[in-house]
Amino acid sequence: MQRRMNFTTVYLRTEDRILGYKDQYGAWRGVVNELVTRKADVGINLLAMTTERLEAIDFLPPILNDRMMVHIRKDKMEISTVRHILSPFALKLWLAVSLVIIVFAVLLAVTAAINLKYSHEKVLALRHFSLQNSWWCVLGIFCQQATVEISNHPAGQDITPRSWSCRLVHATLCLTAAVLFAAYSATFVSFLTVRRYELPFSDFRGLLKNGKYRLGILHGSSTTNYFQKARDPILLDVYKKLIQPNEDSFVADDIEGLRNVCHSHNYAYVISIYNSIPALSKYIHCSITGVPEAYYSYTASIIITKDNPYKKLFQRHVQEMRRSGILNRIRKDAWWEDLEDDFRGASAGGTTLDTVTVFYHILAAGLLLSTFLVVLEKMWWKMRVQFRNKS
């Protein structure tokens, strides 16, 4: 702007080093006060546009659209559990799948029984598709097993139905199982490859309901004014319960707020995700994450004194810089573009041992259970043999 408009700049720093707010006496503080008292003409820090500020100063055309989001410390990564095995399908869908398995097993057994009555291949149909064998056949198809060993039938031998009625049931069963298996696999793979973190709450309502977190606010920012004058009753409750009682403990700068997040497990801090987080990440020693739905959007720009004679000239150059793409280029150079996925509580990564531990537990439990059943079966057969010998 200085190069385009050919002016000389004298930089001033506010004594209190805050952006600007109106205190309890109605006097402005911070950068806004410097413009109100005419000690400066322009405030180069990007300030959020609020109704209260617009009454005291003017803004140049919008430069940045940003979000103020609640951030907390990122602790434990959510590992795979039995819940993850069931999560790809909703409860109603699992019930529907179970019902389909039962219906197909009964339908296959019934068609085989009818075929047994009216067909000359009676022994073959009876042996292959009794109710018990139909159950194992349907379950094997849903588990994508090409062949299933059933009673009195060698493993790997073709057990495809011979009658057309059974074949139609069998074909419909295979198609249904393939579609359901593909849908389940696609969702289940995402649970293994995407790392999810356990968030104690997901929005402002959850923050209030949690009741354990203190909410940190930057002193002199517009955040307090936003919650105080919000029309949403949830946001008003956030102000009354979490902000107003702690006004004396507001942080002086964002670095202090982020460090408080690292030092305290139950401390949440409201900060801009595009403007501040990337630039300040080198000053903190822990991983933080944004709460996806606990945010509000705002528009920020450079401020200028009321009735400034050069206001229209500044506005024209800002608009020209936007139309020519200069503002967009500056924004990309100064702020980060790929932050959207970093604050959703999930990030892609390789599958680790922790993410598949639950499956080893299931495998171990199956081995122990099968060993236990083998011992019981052996004891049972010994008792039967002894009983027969005595009789």
C-alpha cells in the first residue's frame, strides 16, 4: 500500500499491547483507542468487524475471513476397540443383516426340503441343505468364504445347489452378501487408516455440559463482545458461566493462552485458526486440536480513523488488489491453506500395532475358547466311553 500510494509510514506500538475493547467506563483501549484519540491514522493489525467497533472507527474492505475456534490439548489417540468393529454399520443395519441371515438360512433349507420331496436327488439335497448346514452356508457366504465345511461333507467340495429354486436363493444370497461386505469394508478401512482422537466435547453446548474446562480469552479481543451480545442462548450461557466470572484472568497474548492449554488438561482457549495457530506453533511444546463445532466466523480488516480523508483512496487500492489477485497471493503467502483437516480431530496415518490390538485380542480369545472346548469335548467322550463300558 505504501508503494502504491506513495506515503511514508511511522509505526507506533500501543502501551497495553491489546487490539481494542471498550472498558466498563466506556473508554476505548488498545489499538482502537489510538485511532479514536487520533494518535494514529491506521491500525495495521487485522481486527474483527464488530458493531461496537464500527461506531468508533471505520474498516477497509474485508481482507480475511477467519474462524475463532476453541482449542484444547490433544492427548490420547483413540485406538481400535470392539466398538470400531461394529461402528461401520448402524444398529438398525446390524439387526437387518442378522434378520437377512436368518431368513436366507430358513429359505435355503425350505427350498431344499421342497426339492427333497419332489426331486429324485433326495439324499444329496437332504445332506447338503438341512437347516443346520444352511445356516453355516449362509454365514460362510456373508463372511466371503468360497467354500464352507459342513457336516458329513468334505471341505472344498462344491456344494452349489442343484435345483433352480435353491440356485436362485443362493445367487441372491451371494449378491446381497457381496454388496454388504463391500460397504462394510470401505467404512472399516477408514477406521484403521484415519487416526481419531477422543474429544471431551464437540461444540459449545458440550463445553457447558462437560463443566470441567476453563475457557481462556485474549484480553482486549472482540471475543468477549461476541459472546456477551450473542442471540444464541447457548453462547450467552458460555459468557455468563465461563467468561464473565474469569475476566480478571484473561491472557495478555495468544502465546500465553496456548501455553496454558499445554500446562493444564482442563483448559480451553479461543484463537483464530488461520491467523494465529500456524505462526505460534513453534512457541508451544504440545499438540493441540480444535473442537470442530465450537467456533464462530468473523471478517477482519485494517482499521482507519472515522472520516479519514484518505479512506476512499485506501478502499480503492484494496479493491484493486483484490481484483488483480494480489490480496489472494498475500493471503496464501502469509496464512496457511491446508488447515481444514488439522482441526477435525482426525488425521491420516499408517496403521500401527495399537490400532489393530483389538483383533489380536479377539484371536487370542478364540484360541483360548477353542482349547477349552477341545478339553471339554475330550472329557465328555471319555465319560461316554466309560459309561458304555460299564453298561
